[in-house]
Amino acid sequence: MRKKLLLGNWKMNKTPSEAKAFALAANEMVDYAVAHDIEVGVAPTFVCLATVKENINPKCIVSAQNVNEHASGAYTGEISIGMLKEVGIDWVILGHSERREYNGETSEACNLKIKALLAANMTPVYCCGESLETFEKGETKAWVAEQIKAGLAGLSTEEARKVVIAYEPIWAIGTGKSATKEIAEDTIGYIRGVLRELFAEAAEDMRILYGGSVKPANVTEYMSQPDIDGALVGGASLEPDSFKALIEGMIK
Ligand code: 13P
């Protein structure tokens, strides 16, 4: 049985004091989610990770939005796995379409990071998703299959089991134009089929999230789909009230 997961990707939002205020406001709702068998987490920027970790309910996952695969050294501007671990962070989002677009992150680069995270007993959340052009050409499945195969290349079945996948169609991110539950389920079901080919029965344990304009008003319909195991939410995860409403929508 795959546990439902709600993960808020804060992107480049919130100063440390704003992040702390959210953390303090979120304590009860985290308990409420956990009591209903839902895992919840937030992914603040690097400078906010320690303060969020210190102030939020310990049952809440706190995730980074990126990491470097090297242990240390001359990599100006980068953050290592060891640095994250020391502030108590053991989840990392990788391969988000914004990092692919603005920072040149490739599936192959994500593969190195995923392997480094798994070796450190951490949880990668690996994102995939197609552009509007690819969607309109009807090439979504081939596109995401390629991203999944390249990003997870060389993982053992046991390693793959620990990876969380997020399917985020780029045309639905921050646009208010969410994919219908049918489109999301169709692609996510297909992704599970690709995972089955690669990792056999481990595919049934791997969580696949939907992301792209998820709101309190539409989260329930995504959760009703058999292959959708949760949501990766940007804008609607930023305010405690909205985050709470997302949790409530997932419970319905
Ligand atoms: P929005 O929920 O703001 O569309 O963002 C989705 C996303 O990119 C989460 O990673």
C-alpha cells in the first residue's frame, strides 16, 4: 500500500523569517495529516532549511530543492549531501522542469545525484514532464519514458523502491491550467508501466505524484485516481491556510 504524499515546493519564495512563521503555523495540520495516514512535507530554499527543520513538526518532511553529487571541493555556489544531512535534511527534489530549463539540469546529471542520495540513505523526488509542444504533438509518453530511464539508469530494484517520482507537465505549472485527472492518470499509469519494465514489482511500491496547478479545489479528484499517490504543489503550498486545505482535500 503506497502512502499518500503532499509535498510543497516553495521554489524561490520566503525569507527565513517567513519560512519560520509557516513552520510554526503548520504544527497541528501536520499531526492532522499524519493521523489520516498522509505524509506531508515542504521544500524551502537552502537558506531556510535549517530554520524550518528546527521549527516545524518533526513528522513533517523537509526537503531541499537541489543538491550537488560531489562530497566537497571546488564547486562554487553548490551544496553537498553532507551539509544537508547535518541540518537534518534527507529529502531532495531533483530534475524540476525549472532547473532543467534555467540551470541546464539534465536527466543524466540527476542520475548522478539520485545515486549519491541513495548511497547516503536519502530520498530523491525525481521530476519529469513535457512541454506544451511535446504534449500537443502527442509525444508525452515517449518524452517522460526517456526522462525516467535516463534518470533512474543503473539503480537496483531495492534502490528504485526508495525513489519518489513527480510527473509535472510543464504547461500546467503555475499556469492555472491543470491537467485533467484523466490525463494525469493516463501518463502516471504509463510511467508506472515503465517502472515495472525497469524494476519489476518494485514499481508497485514507488510513489508517483502529480504536479501542476494543484489547488485545494482540485486535489481530491487527483487523489481519486488509482496511480496518483500524491501531489507536488507550488503556489498553493505557500500559505498555511491553503496548505491545510490541500491536506483536507486529500483526506476527502
Ligand atoms: P504550481 O502548483 O504553482 O503550478 O507549481 C507546480 C510545481 O512546479 C511544483 O513543483
